[in-house]
Amino acid sequence: MLNKYARSFFARLFMPLAQFLLRRNVSPDTVTVVGAAGVSAAALVFYPMGQLFWGSIAVTAFVFSDIVDGLMARALDRRSEWGAFLDSTLDRVADAAVFAGVVIWYFTGGANPAIAVAALFCLILGSLVPYARARAEAIGATADVGIAERSERLVAVLVFTGFTGLGLPPVFLLVVLVLLGLASAATVGQRILAVRRQTVG
């Protein structure tokens, strides 16, 4: 429910930008690609340098492209299978870059292997969540259950990584990453069980 209201708020907030880009003949696909590239670059440049706060700010700025491209596609009535595929695929790339940036920093200058391992755990399981759903749909089943949606995972890691950069004790980031990893594992399990119920008599 909160996610629904948040999306409605941001849709109203970014509609003028979406309309501005459409007037300049910028395509939704271009915004999707630029957004994913920006998130990836920001995460893989700032985080490994230990700039956790500014990295989170830069990533967040590009993350909103995910809302803008959707608004543009709806305005053009151009919700194509290609656009959905591109958006979903690049979302995975961007998410992986965020967690990879955290992994790199805490395995190197951050010198906290526990956080690095937890972030790696999140990276792997976070990729399995959408994969399980995609494979389910490929065999005619549905697997849209789960407690770890992408937006919630991304908000949590960005907020706590950013605050860690401002001086929040790293243990809070560790706890959040462990919880995110467990939530992702639970979601994968839920989706496996959901597909089994639909496919095994």
C-alpha cells in the first residue's frame, strides 16, 4: 500500500520532466538506458572510493529514471514487450552494481568483510527473485508472491549506505543487509512453492 501511494506521489512529481523530455523527442528507452548507466556508474565509482553518502545521492538521482520512462511510455501509449524487457533487464544490472559497489568497498578500504559478504549475499539472492518469477511465467505459471520487492530492497540499501557514509555505525548497515538477504531468500522460497503448487498435482 505504501509503495502504491509513493509511486502515485512520484508520478505527479516527475510528470513535468517526462513531458519535457517527450517534447524534446527523447524516447523512453533512452531514459531507461541512461538511468541504468548512471546508477551503475555512480555505484561503481563512488562506493569503491568510500564515498557512501554521495554515492547514494548520485544513485538515487538516476533511480528516478525508472519512474520517468514509465510515465513517458504511458503518455505515448507505447508499453511494448521490448520496453518491458529492456527495463527489467537493466534494472537487474543497476541493482547488481549497487550491491557490487558496497561489496568492493567493504572488501577493500572499508575493511569489513562481514558487510561485504552480506552485500554479496543480497546481490546473488536479489538476482534470483526476478529470475524465479520469469521462469515461472515461461512455463505458464505465476510467481508474483514474496516479501522482498525491488523498490523496498533498493530504498533500504541506499538509505542505510548513505547514512553510514555520514557516520552511522556500520553495524546498522550489516543488520539491514542480512535482513534483506533473508527476505530475498524467503521470497525465492515462496515463489518456488507457488510454482510447485501450480505444476505438481
